[in-house]
Amino acid sequence: MHLRPATSSDLDLLERLLVEAFNWTGETRVTLAEVRTDPQHAHHLRGWRRSTDLGVVAEAPSGEPVGAAWARVVPVGEAGYGYVSEDVPELGMAVLSPYRGQGVGRALLDTCVDALRGAGRRAVSLSVEDGNETARRLYESRGFVRAGRVGGSDTLLLRL
């Protein structure tokens, strides 16, 4: 596996992976069209590669993308379930199902967190739904702690 920084040309990939993240149960709950147009979902990546955006893409030896992690600062008016404050970026992450359980998510998360530290961020937040115990265990193993709750999801925070 190869990790590289996410660029502005990765928007389509990140949108597809965001759909994967929303649909982690295997049930289609959010479509690609909704990620691109519905304000509830589009704020996660609209205008991708703002000056405060950063991310990392994992690629198979063939060069095929297999996952990504990204972080973005969002204003309170665009707050998602992982929102903590306007100076704490929200992290999104997904790994394609054939590549799960192979350490890709851990490598993406660690690399993205390191990039956030390098960018001078004081914390990062995310949302994890009830039932997604694999993701929850990964986040908690890296030091994320519960900072709130929205609906059926916990907002987790990692101080950097």
C-alpha cells in the first residue's frame, strides 16, 4: 500500500468514499447524488481543497485508490454530526470493503492526524454511528474520546 496526499483532483474519489462511509452497513442510505447536492451531505466536500483542507489517499500496488482520510474546518452553519467548533476540523474516512481489516484505516488515520499536527491544529473530531464498533475501536485506540452525541452517533474528539 502506498499513501499520498489528497489533491484537488481527488474530489470524485473522496465523494465516492464519503458514500462508502455513510453506507458502512451495506445498506444504501446516502447516494452519490446526495453527497454532491444535498446541503446535509455536500458540505463535507463542496469546494474540496480549501486552504484548510487536508487528506491522504491509500493506493494498492496497482495504483488503484482503496481508501482515504480527510479533514476540513467547517463553519457552525454547516456543522455535521462530528462538529465540535469552528477551529476543530472534522475528519472523514473510508476504506473500500475488499481492503478492510488490513491496516489501511489505521495507516490513513495516523497519517491524517500527523498532518493535522503538522498544520498546527489543536484537535480533530469525527462522528461514529452506533453499531460501527470496528471504527469506534480504531478511533478509541488512537485516543479519541466521546465529546457529545447527535442522534444515533457519538462525536469523538482527539486533542493533538
